[in-house]
Amino acid sequence: MERDSLATLPNLISLSRLVLGALFVLLRGSTERVLILAIAGATDFLDGYFARTRGGASKLGALVDPIADRIFLLTAVSALLFEGAIEGWQFAILLLRDIMTVVGFVTARIIPWLRTVAFKSRFPGKVVTVMQLATLVFVLVAPAWINIAIALLAVASVYSVGDYTLALWRARARA
């Protein structure tokens, strides 16, 4: 059953990531921030789980979840950049998949023959989300490993964007 209300459990869980983003900026301790990242990851799993298993899926929720994800990540990564914990190129790679996804979404909405193709999350994108959060944990607790984590994230991001692009083309071919 689709309910287009922000007041569903999955949507409220998604929106909690906005509060978590603010807390990430306000709290400076590594332990507190790692806990915030863990909670954000858990809420990302739980909102989808409840939407699928408890009849809480909605068109609005399909927008709220990825927007909350992107805002949380942008907030956390920006805080680390401004604090000097990461460099500009690391910032860009941490957000690479998200930037490319936005470009792809806008492009698909502009090109008439792609407008009918539905955007759905894909497994490689979920892996990148986990890797993004894990990389932020490395920034906080094991900065010596950040460049390795960033390199792996870059490869996974490029793969994810390629996978998403192929999925769109295949969906378009079937439409």
C-alpha cells in the first residue's frame, strides 16, 4: 500500500539522518562520530526494511530516503573537509558516485526517451554507500588507511555508475 505522507515509520527513520548530520557537525569526538556513522548506516537499512516488510513503501519515501542519505553524507564529508581531516580530492572521491547519480538522474529526466525508465537502487550502489561510511570511519580512527579506502571507493564508485548506466540502457531497451 502506498501512502504519500512524511509521517510513516520508514520516512521518519530516513529523516532522522538529517538530525544525525547535524550531530556529526556538532560533536567532535571520534567515538561519538563513529557512533553517529553506525546509527546512520543502521537507519539506512531499517527504513528500507520497514518500507518493504510493513507496507510503508511510498513514492515520497523513494525520494526522501536517497535525499536524506545524500544530505547526511554531504554534511559529514564537508565537516571533515572544513576541519582539515580530508583533502579536497578525497572529498570529491567520497562524493563521486553521488554527483554522478545526480547528473544521471537529471540527464534521464531531460532526455525524452529516458523519462519513462524507473530509477531503482542497485546492489553496487548499496556497496558504495557502505564503503563511504566505512571510509569516514577510517578518517576518524585509522587515518593512515584513508588513501587505500579512498582508492577502493573510487573503483567501486566508477563500477556503480557504470552498472547503473547499463541498467538504465537495458530498461530503456525493454520499454
